Amino acid sequence: PFLAEQVDRAFRQEVRAEQKYSLSIELDHWTDITQRSLLAIVATKSDGRRHLVHLEDVSEIGHSSDRIVESLKEGLKSIPMNTINSITSDSAASCKLAREKLVGSTEYAHVLQHRCLAHFFNRIGSHFGRDETFNDIFETASKLANFVNSNRGLIAHLRERGHRKVTRFVQTRWYSNVSMLESLLAVKDDTVEYLESVHDIGNWNQFMCDQFWPDTKEAISILRPLANCIAVAERSDGSVGEAVKAILDYSLSLFNADWGNSQILTAATSFLTYFSEKKLGKDEFGLILATYALDRRNKLDYLTDQGLEYVCQALVTVARKSGCPKRARDETMPDEFGSFCRQEGSLSKLQPDDMSAAEWWENQADSGVLRKIGLRLSHLKSSSANTERIFSALRLIQAPLRTNFSMQTFSSLAQTKVAMSDHTIDCAISDLLKDLRITDEVDEAESSCIKPSLNRYKPSRRSLETRVSCQSSRNSTSDVKRSLLTTELLREGYDHFCQLIDFSIINEMKESTEEVEDESEEELDMVVKRFRAAHRGRR
């Protein structure tokens, strides 16, 4: 507990030094080994480092939205309100309602709220299982994986060939299906070789099924890019703009593919079922599009005029929640957004691929209102995965023979473990060593272990392929694809998506924008008019 107090004090000191709207609050529930239902509230800084703010046993009081709001206010009361940028959770009804109630209160009216995009993408993947073809593939793969992992001789044979155990499906992690299929494909040849050597004809016939493996390869080509979208969203410092870019690239490849292929049609149906205004709500849909738009690397690609209207409405809402004066919202912000779209003035700089949107907005000399909004949106975290990482730490702490921890001890151990993994505990450890007067006894090797190592913590921004690699079908008209959708609700979702997103819109970023064509002036006027119309509509 003493070390946890030092960690907590160090975190709060860092928060006070942070700029406004830099913290993302994440929450989720978890059931521990003793079947206690725990609510965790985590604060994530702009660089991805996290801190366990509050851990509570809610087994008796339940998961109602009002109870969650009470826990949130209790856990956040020691954090300066103006540092809180957003609150994120999964799509559970109680958590969603709790987010809305919290930001509806006066003291937290400035906070933005949205769902965890990693969880949202995971639900798109879960929808695949409703299709008969995918369901048959998953069931057959699960049986084969269980057989491989239960055969000791086969496991030893595969280990000699440099393979690990075949990944099994995890109920709460849809993308584990993809890992299972890939690992089965990787061990197929060596497994067949082993079964032939031991004359196991029955299982050999299962592995030699002619249709299963071609279907599996095709399924992986469709499922892996979506799993990569989830990986992008689950990064500790992942942003909403990056996650939306990944899922739009995925949908681009789906929309260009041949919907006569049943697996492609299933993927498109799953995408349209969830990625829609009906599922997300107009405000949240506009918010994620605005975050995507203000990431300069995305170049406003794919956004139609109506899509830009959603962006404008969202920017007006964020500006109002940020306390921007009415004159700035009416006059300054429309002109600044027009300059951003036109790539003019101080907003004309290009954004390198390895630079985040937050870093780009930080580097803008202009201190106008759009920069303020850009910073807020660039700090939106794409997932609440940091709470899951906290739960993983709790699972390691709580072994079957260590189940009697009090909540305070349990929480303190988790805070300390997380801080050590994030290298935010260095100062706290140094202070503790001084207090115990053993600093002189720590040799040079041990001292080097507690020196800050933020470069080591910095996560990789390795690009992941999020497009389906399959034969395109650009000659197929929208009407043909629309007719293949099975319900009127899906067809309406397809129509609405095409009104907001047009994959033929690809913009070029120029190094110099001194010369402006007349057509661009007209486009700027339309942007300004659209922006002001959005503002009038939000009054």
C-alpha cells in the first residue's frame, strides 16, 4: 500500500502538469477467481500510459447505470475535471447509459463520450458466425484444434518441427478464430505427415478434407484484415482516427470485391449491420468521422458532402462542450476549417505517416479554436483495452492460493504492477529506497533497472494490412450489390453509408498551396456555409 500511495501521488502530480483535455477515462467489469464482480476505472494519458484510479467490488450493488455513475464520480473526484477529455467503455447497455448520464451532469458536461471501437469491431466479426459457411469452418477448425492439442505424440512431433500449440477459440475474443485458423493451416502438412507415420487413417481423412482448406484460406483472407483493425484499435495509445481509417480501408476492399462470393457478401453484411448511424447514433457517428477528418494523414479521403456535414455538426458540438465563445464558433472556426480543407496558411503543413494527429496539432503555430478541437479529438482513445490489461494484471496477482486479498491490497498491488510495466514508478521507487535508507546498498546493475526507459515503452506503430486481398469487382454497380442484400434494413444502411462515404474520393496533399483555383474557392465557400448551417442547427 505504501508504494501504491507513492505511485498514486506521482500520477496526480503528472496530471496537474498536463494540458487540458488530455486524459481518457475507461471503465469495464470483470469477474475474478472468487466470482466477485469488479468495476475498474482507468485513466489513460495521451502517451498511452495508464493508472488504475478506482477498483470496486460491485457484486452486491449490481451493474445499474446509476451505480456506475456514483462509482465514476467517486473515483474521479481527485482528478482535475478540466484534464478529462473523454470517457470510453464497451457497448453494454448499463455502461453506455452511465456514460451518457455522466456527461449529462453539469460538472462533466465538457467530457466527450463514445464506445470502445475495438469491442465494436469485435461485434462485427462475431456476426460472421451467423453465416452457415463461416460457422461450419469455425466448428470444424475447433474440432481439429482440440484433437491436435490433446494428442501428446502429435504435440511432440510439431514441437520438433518448430511449431507451437494450435490456438484455441476464446468465447469473448472473436479474433481468436482467426489465430486458430492460421495456426491450423501452419501445422497442416506436419500433422498429416505424423498421422501417416502412425497409420491414423480416421483423423488423416479429417485433415485431408478437400473443401475445408480452400475455404479456410479464403476465410483468412477476409477475416485477418478485420482482426488487424481490432489490433489497431487496441493499441495502448491508439486513436479513434487511426481505428476509423483502418475500418474504412477494410470496407473499401469489401465494397470493391465480388459480392457474388458468399463469404464476401457475409463480410459486407456484417459490416453494414454494425457500422451504421442506427447502431452508433448520429452524434457518435459524426464524432468518429470528425476525428478521422482532422487527422491530416487521412486527407479527407472518402468523405462526401453529406459526410462533411456530419463532421461540421460534430465540430460544433465539441466546440460548445469545450466552452468556445459563440463568436469563435460562428466566425473563426468555419474559416479555419475551410483553410484546413484547402490546406492553406498555418494549417497547410503535411503530416508524416509516423506522426500522430496529436503531435501534428501540437506543432501548429496557430492557437485558434480548430487547433483546440483538433487536439481534443486527436486525444480520443480508440478502445477501453487498458482496463482489459488491468484485468490481466489482476489475474496474475490473484492465484488459486491467493484469493483472500482485501480490495485495498488487491487494488494497490495492481496499481504498482501497472506502474512498473509503464515505467511511471521510477520516481516512486527512488523515493522509497531513500526513505528506507538502502540507496547505497543498491549496486549499479540494480540501479539501472529502475531508470526511466520511456523509449522501451513506446509502442510500435507498425502498419497492419486492413484490406481484403481478393479479386476486385469494380464493374459491379451499386444497384447490383444493393440487390444482393437480404433485408430492407440492410439496403437502407447501404444507401446511407454510400451517402456519407464515397471510396472514389481521393484527395492529394500538396507541399505548397500558394496558388488556389477558382473551383477550390467555391468548395471553400460550400464548406463555410455547411459549417455555419450546422452551427445554426445545434443552437
